[in-house]
Amino acid sequence: MELSLLYFVKILVAVLAIIALMVGNAIVMVYVERKAAGFIQRRPGPYEVGPWGTLQAIVDSMKLLAKQIFVPANADYILFFLAPILAFFPVLLLFLPIPFGPYLTSWETPDGIILILAFAGFGVLSNLLGGWASNNKYGVLGAARAVSQSIAYEIPLILALLAVIYQAGTLNLSEIVEAQGSWPWQWNLVCQPLAFFIYLVSLVAETNRAPFDLPEAESELTAGFHTEYSGMGFALFFLAEYANMLLVSFVCATFFLGGYKGPILDGFWWTFIKAYLVMFFIVWIRWTFPRVRFDQLLNINWKWLLPLSLLNLWVTAIVIKVIG
Amino acid sequence: MASSNFNFINPFTFLNVQDSPGTYVGDFYTDNFEKGARAGNVILNLGPQHPSTHGVLRVLVELFGEYVLRSEPVLGYLHRMQEKMGEVKTPYQYLPNMGRVDYLNPIAWNWAFAGAVERLAGLEVPEKAEWLRVVSAELNRISSHLLWWGAFVMDLGGVTPILYAFEEREKINDILQIVTGSRLTYNYFRFGGVGQDADGRFVDLIKDFVPYMRERLKMYKALVTENIIFRRRLEGIGPMGEDICRRYGATGPIMRAAGVMCDTRRLYPYGIYDRFDYDIPTGPTDDCMGRYLVRLEEIKESLRILEQAVRDIPGGPHIVAKAPKPAYKLPAGESYFTVEGARGQVACHIISDGGKTPYRIKLRAPGFSNLSLFAEAAKGTLLADAIAILGSLDLVIPEVDR
Amino acid sequence: MRAIWDNIKGLYSLLVGMKITIVFLFSPRKTVHYPRKVVERENVENYRGPLELTRGKKDPAKTPCISCQLCVKACPGNCITVVKGKEGKAPSLWTYDFSYCCLCGACVETCPTGALAFSHRVYMVAKSREELLLDLLADLDDRVKKSPQLEAKTDAKSDAKSEAKTDSKADAKAGAPAKKDGEEPSPA
């Protein structure tokens, strides 16, 4: 594509829209998560601020904005502030290649999924820096956990996506959506159930959500890598967590659930419905299961998910060779 | 947040305690504990403000990676001089303290102290009072186990079950409030009886509660006990055999999980427990899972006792005619009375010289002995396992510190 | 093979747990939403709140207290102060520091005239320590003003109960005592 002024304006508008989406998503998801947690636990959840507590998340973010930012003694000042920023901003880039609708892609690139997988690594870097720089033993333990967990789970995640990529024969996300049909039985979910399952498990681990929330394991490490963060530092980590959740949900919708295609009237609403169903699944299991232990977490990955995803990839390759 | 903090630290200074003497100033316990640490190992303070120490317990651990090499519980953050208070108050005035020693299982402590005074004074307790004592103690045992259940699952990362446990706990609180008047720190027992008689609503609510609780136990089983993550977290973790239990004086569910029939209700019978038909569950395994299962079985056995109790309610007064007044003086002598609390053997030893107040009161807290097993059981486990072991001991810090 | 089978069974157990929570997600709430709802009356009636003076059998406007100081001596927390008045036995000052009170009931049980009872003020709120120093004579006067005549009662105990009813009515700002949400046994 030519580098014209129009092109830059388009990207700029897209980035602004994505920032709005990320912040709006965080506000909505904080409310949805707290309300779902409340309902699962048979209590009303947020109730006082606004009708049915809908303004609670906004008021909470105001509180976080107004809070003092505390820096522990002997903390690494630069890295301490760099970490939350590093957690939040790379996620922006990752939304660029996602096809929200048939004509609603910020940046139509042939290597969209490569971009996403490459920049997703920044998230763990920020966790590591945050834990390391805050001069806190819990933080260091959480950071160490975050790194080994992220490295481990990226492999089955990529291998699961690779099976779909083999099938579609492209790295372009829009083309992967186009390769799927409108009806649920034409989605990749049906012909790649194992890959879908592996991806689902890995995405929970990759976004550090319960039952794989080891880096911030509350009952063990108080808050893990963000123990010492307060105010906006904490808010940025929080935003990044929800943005990451949204991203992996969009990728899941694109790869396995037919993206913007639906039984009636294709459009971006289908992408959002599907992505938010995946988000609800993540919230739902968080409030259901206890946390796994660290060695079990790695065992699940190296002993089960990795061989299974390799097997899945192998079978896919053979089937494609035989049929195609 | 002064910018004077701007400096790039040597990242190993706080990890390596041996190499930087003088830079780290700890208290007595930290200093002593650090002397034994190998260079490169991390000394971590779990608590006194930590989400999973349930109050203000502080545990010093030496970590090699995620492995716990040594640990040492530090007590006394909630020491309230309960035993000394017994020496300055008359026995009657001291009775409300018993609700505060262990706020989750106050009835057992009520019973231990009231029983010791009654034994010393030779007071007879009416039948109705004994019935009320058994019923309230069993209800309290269930509510204590329920809170432990929720908190234990929360230690393992499952946040939801504790709120389900609280549903049942509220029901028990409603029932116990009818006779005791309060919802947490019950001051129910009196010397020679109990404070208040039960009415029909008390019995009706218990009759409703027993089948309801059985249904909920099935839900607990499906949601938590059979959950694979939960089972893998507990099976084989923190084995505490009979040997170590006997060495440290552990009682209650910990001892029973080791396969020893150790229950004060059977070993030193008191009250009218001999009228009821119930089993003492002993654990299949002596690990965290065994202790978990024993406690859930105990809830079932307590429900059995309640079920039999509401079938046959004795009549008569709920307190002896000439019950001791606040200025009551104990006769000279000694007495010891022990009951089965939710956490193990609760006992009270009174020495009186015939004066206005007792000469000495000794309270035996089961949590104190149970906690002393932790350091040995947690050696060589992962940090997450150490938390699970700590949770499975069912510690109530006010009771440990007294 | 055994491990694979165990893991498949484990996955099934996870599904069972997820089913339980999704059912609870769509079942009614269990909590009582306080300012809008209050717990049932019968649940409040046996609650022991701060002390109150009962009303005399002969003269419902006066306390039967004879300033004998027995409750002062019995109290483990020394939270009661009773000063005898100039004429007769009636007290001129009856204060009670609720912040020291452990609600043990020693005073109520020792009172020879039945002048003391536990109130049932579940919703009592104090914003400072001074507010917890309760003047029970003033409190009694307040209640007398509210309902000058005592309903036909036989003894001091049920007397106290009726007082509590009016009290809890006044406290429950929602007016009519709403019923507790979801008191029925759960479908679990």
C-alpha cells in the first residue's frame, strides 16, 4: 500500500478508536465482571453508584486517577514507571490487523497474525519489569512466574493457531475469516475442536487469569508483580489485562468462531458478540475454579497441551496434503 | 515519591542477605532466622498482613526459588492476656471472655470454662441445659467448619465457595441468635446451666436446617471436593502422620486425619453425648485432602446429632435454681475440664485458693499445638503448598495467641 | 492410559463445577440489601443490642431502678454509672458506655427489680466514641414520650420486648419490614 497522507490519517483514526475501545472495554468489563461475580456468589454486586451500579467502574477509575502514586524505597524509578506504560501501549498495535467487520480493518496486512504474536510478548516484559523494579520479594516471585508461564503457553497457543493457518493457507486475518462460512458448523471450531480447546486454555494462561493467575496469586503472593503499584500505575496494568483479554477473544472469534460472519447480516456486531462470549467464559471460570499450582501449570503445558497441539498440527498437515 | 529515590539498585542486595550486613534491619525473629539462611536464598515474611494467614499470623520462610526450605511461625500479634484477665475478674465476669478467645467456636470455650467451674464447685447441670449445650455446640461446630471450608478454598484461589458457606453460616447464626442473643461471640453458658431457654422456633429452624445442609453438602462435593484442580492441589500434600501429631500434641481433625480416633466426646465423655449415635470420622489419608474430608464428614456427623436431638427434647429448667451470682467465689482447689472444639481439644484448668478471683487459669488452645506442626510439615514444599498446609490446619489466630 | 483417563474425568468435574456456578448466576440473590430492605422482625427480636431501662409496672413513665449498684459491681467492663437521686431511690444519672460493653448480660441477670433489658437496636450507628456513651434515662424519657401508656403486660421481660418492637420499627427506615430475599431453601 502506498504511504499517502490518507493512509496515515486512517491509521491515526484507527489508533484513537482502538484506545477508546480499550478504555470502554475496561469500564464495561469491570462492571460485567463484578456483577457476574456478585451474581455467581448470590449477592447483588455493585449497586449504589448510578442505576444498578453502572457508574461504579467510572467512579473507581476516578479514584485511581486521584490516588497518590507510591514508589517503594530503593525501587528502580525509571523501570517502575516504564512497566505499566509498556503493559498498556503495545496492546494498541495488536488491534490493528483485527478484522472487526467486512470493511472494518484498521490495517489490512498480509502478516496480521505474525504482528499480533510478536507484540504479545511485550505484555510479559512489562510484568517482569514491574515486579523487578518495585524492590519487593513478592514482586520478584510474581515476575518470575509470569515469565515462565508466558513463555510456556505461547508455544501451544501458536501451534493451535498454526493449524488453522495451514487450513486457510494465509496469515491474513480477513482471509481466515473469509475461509469460514456463515453458519456455526462451517466455522473452524468444528473442524479444529482440539485446536480450539488448546487455544482456549492457553489464552486464559496467557492473560494471567484464574485459574492460571499465578503471577498475581492473591493468597500466595498478595498481588504478585503489581504489589507495589497504586493509582494510575495499577490502573494501567488493569487496563492492559482487560485489553489483552479482549485481544485474545477477538483472535479467538476470528480464528475459530467465524469472525464477522453470522447466520444473518454479516457485520462487526458478530465479531463483538463472539468476542464477548469468550470474555464471559473467561470471567465465568475465574469465579468457579481454584488456582492451579505452579508446577502443575507447567505440567499441563509441557506434558499435555504441547504434544496435543503438535499432534493436531501433524494431523492437519496430513489431511490437507491428502485432500488438497 | 521523591525523585531522590532515583538510583539503579544492585538487584541482588535484597535477595542475598548474607552479603549485605547492616543494610537490612529486622526484628528479633528476623535476625535470628536470617543467621541460618544460605547465601542466595530469599527470606520472606508471610504476614502479619498477608491474605492467607487469616489474621495476624506471621510466618518467616526461607525460599529457594519457590521451595520452602525452613519456616518459623511468629506468634503474639494478637495476644490479649486472656489468661491473666481470668486472675483479675471473678469467674462470672470472666465468662464473656470465653466468647472472644476463639470467635469462631465460642460455645466450646464457654463449655470448657463453665465445665471446669462446675466441676470445682460441684454444680449439677439440669438435663435441659445439657441438651441445649449439645445442640448449640454442634451448631457452632458446623458453622466453624463452614467458615474454614470457605477460607481454605479461598487460600487455594477459589473465591466463590466462601460466600456459599456464608449462606449456611447465616442460617446457623439465626438459629443460635435465638438462644444466645448474638451472632458471633456467644456468651451463652452459665455456671449450672445456660443463659436462655429455647423456644419452638429454635427447634423448627434446626429441623429445617438439617436436610437443607445435607443438600448443600452435595453441592459442595460437586463444586469443590471432586474438582480436579482442587484434588490435585491437596492430594499428597503436607502429610502429618500419627507420629508427628503425637510429638507436637496435635488434636482434632488433624489427629483424626492421621487415622487416630481422638475425640474428646468419646475419650473423656461429657455432657449427654453418650445418648446420641454418631461416628468419629477418621481420615483415609493424613494429607491436606484427608483433613479436608474429615472436617466435611464431621459436619455430617454433627447433623446426625442434631437430627437425633430435636426428636427428643427434655423438659425442665434450663439453669439450676441457685445459680452462682456475679460475686460468686470459687472453693479452693483445682479442676480441669476438656471438650471437643472444632479445631481440637479445648481445655481449661482452674486453680483457686478460695479467694474472690481464681489463682490461675490455663486455657489449652488446640490451634497453638496444631500450628507447631507447620514448620515441619512445610519443609521442602512449594510456597503454594505451604499455604495449603497452613489453611488445612484451620488456624484462628486469636485462639492461638489468646 | 490411566493418566489420560484421569484427566478426562477431571475435565468432566470442571464442567460440573461450571454448571453449578452458571445455575447460581441465574438464581435469585441471597443478600438483604440493607437501606432498602431489612431482615425480618422475628430475626431482630432476639438480638441483644445496647442496654435499656425497662418501664415500671406501676408508673410506666418511671424506671423501676432503685440505684442499688449491683449492676455496676457485676459488670466486667465497668461500663455502667448509676448515681442515686436526691429524693427516693430513683437514679438521677444512668449512663452506660456501649464501647466497653461486651453484652454479657451480667447486669440484666443481677438486677433485683428487672429494671434492665437488652434493646434490639440492630441498626444503631455512632460516628464518635462520645455518641456511644448512652444516657439511658433520657432514652427512657424519649420512649415514654413516644408511647405514654404501656400496653397490658405482665412482667418486665415481655415489657422489654414490646419496647423493642416500637424501636425496631423506628429504626427500620424502610417503614414496612420487607421480607428477606430468598429465605426459601435453595435449589442447589
